[in-house]
Amino acid sequence: MAANATWAIESSAINHHECCEIEDTKSSKIALDHSELRGSGLPRIVGNSTALRRVLEMVQVVAPTGATALIQGETGTGKELIAEAIHRRSDRSKGPFVKVNCAAIPAGLLESELFGHERGAYTGAVARGIGRFERAHRGTLFLDEIGDLPLELQPKILRVLQERQFERLGGAATIQTDVRMICATHRNLSEMVEERQFRADLFYRISVFPIELPPLRDRPEDIRLLVEHFAMDYAARMRLPITAIAKEFMAACARHSWPGNVRELQNFIERSLILSEGPVLNGSLPQFTGMATSSAPVTLEQAQSSHILQTLLRTDGVVGGPNGAAARLGLKRTTLISMMRRLRINPGATPCAAGALGCQQ
């Protein structure tokens, strides 16, 4: 017996697409309107929950003002998309949108990457290099993971914000710049200020307009739309004949907490499509009920090792960077590497291969 459900949102910023048929293995069907928050400068943002609406309302408010915005939220919540939406809705939308991931660039190279360098400024600088601030002139510079910005560079960022000028590395000429800055982080900058890991004056300057992104577990009503969106998108890209999604598969996805947020869900749907057979998406589900527990006594060291290994499994062994294990665990990359050495953990190891707790051989 067919059951119909429609997710709709009354907004001119929504485009309604063709219905996507979703069916389970028993042929019961659900028809869903594919609602995607697009248009009006809102790129690739899918959902209609109250929490997401609130964020988008804040985007509409701050975008035309030119104010510095600080986007905060867990890893995988879509901070870059919100930053891009602010840029597209602003008066600078025709200018460049330049992105810098402060955690992905080595500290020794970050200054040159941001401000540029003159020829001969350092070994290997055989030509003048233009930095991101110059590239973003009359546009927007997005500093992702600004919580990982080295302390020695923070006064220079503050100067650009206040005086709109800087010098290239190894240069004497002062360069004027017209850049709007949007920052993002998954870290608690207030705590970092108290611990003297982040300058208070820079924190107050970048947090003129803070935007807090909700984790996916706080907007469960968006999961079904996201599953449908990613399934349709990846099926088209990979030219897979997927025409339906199993009802049990969709229900299980809706029940999962998704600690990696939208990015984890996206990667899971892509993997499921690759492994799917036939026109119905009904792949292996994540371990929603948790790992099996061991009857043996658990020491603190065993628990730490197991948690680190499980995180490494989710990141495919990647330790650093915004999506790495260190970021998910809320640790500095060097701290995590030190713990892994102490616990004798190989970054490429999987939990079961390394004998982690709760793995079933």
C-alpha cells in the first residue's frame, strides 16, 4: 500500500524538483518532493528544518553588511557552504571568493600563502608570489579552521582587519587591500583565549557576527532530503541505474546520529551506491547500535587506543587536516601523533586489524 509524504518549505529561495521514487524491497513506496535550498545566493544547501532556516536567516541578514562573520560548528556541518552563501548574497558577489584552510598549510608556509612574498624572501623563492589577501581584493577571504592559526601570525591578521594593509614577506612596500573576511572553526575559541592559545583581540574582532551551525543530529528532519539528494547526485555522476531507495535503508539512516555530520552521511551514501546492486539502493548500513562490547576488563589505555583507532577508520588513516582524526578528537595533530606513538598505533591500521575492542573477526 502506497504511503505519501511531502517535505516542502514556503520560501522563494526553494526550487522544487521532480519527485524521486523511493521504495523498499516489499514494493511499498514513498513519494518525496525533492526540496533544495537554492537560489538567492544559497549554494547546494539541502534541508528545511527550523535549525537550518535560522542559520539561513542569519546569512541573509549579515551578507549585505560587509561585517566579519565567524562560523562555528562541528566538523562536517557545512561551514564552507555557509561562507560561500554569505559571499554570494553580498555586494562582493562579483569579486573572488578565496579559501584558505589554516590547518592544511604548514605553519612555516602559511605567512607566505596569506601575504605573498618577494623574490629571494626565503630559500626557493625564485619569483614574487601573490598571497591570498591580494587575490581576494574586492572579494571575500574565507579563513577555515582559524583556530589552528599560529599565534605569531595572529597580530598580522588583526592588522589587516583593522588597517586594511600588509607587506609581502621579505618586502618593504605596504599594500592596501579591500577584503571581507569570513572565518570558521570547529574549536571553542573562547576556551582557547582563556588558555592563551588564541589572541583575545583577534577573537573579538572576527566574532562581530557569530553563526553557530547545528550538527546533523539536531536537525534529523533533514536527513531524508540529504539522503535523497546525495543518492541522486552520485548516481548521476557515476551513471548508475539507481531509481529507488529501500525504505529500511532510509529509516536506518534517519535513526543514526551521524557524528561526522553531513560529510559522513555524504561519504556513506557514495560508498553505498558503489556497492549497490540493481536499481534499488539498499547497501550495508552503518553500525547504528554501537560496537560489540568485550567481556575482558578494559583499561584506560585500551579504551584510548580503541577510540583513536575507530576515529582513524572513519578518516581512512588521515591524522591531520580539517577532516582528520586529530580534528575529530579535538586534539592538536602533534598531540595525537604523540599519543599514537605511546600506544603503538599505526595510522594506517584498522580497528579490527589492530585488535581494537569490540571488533568481531
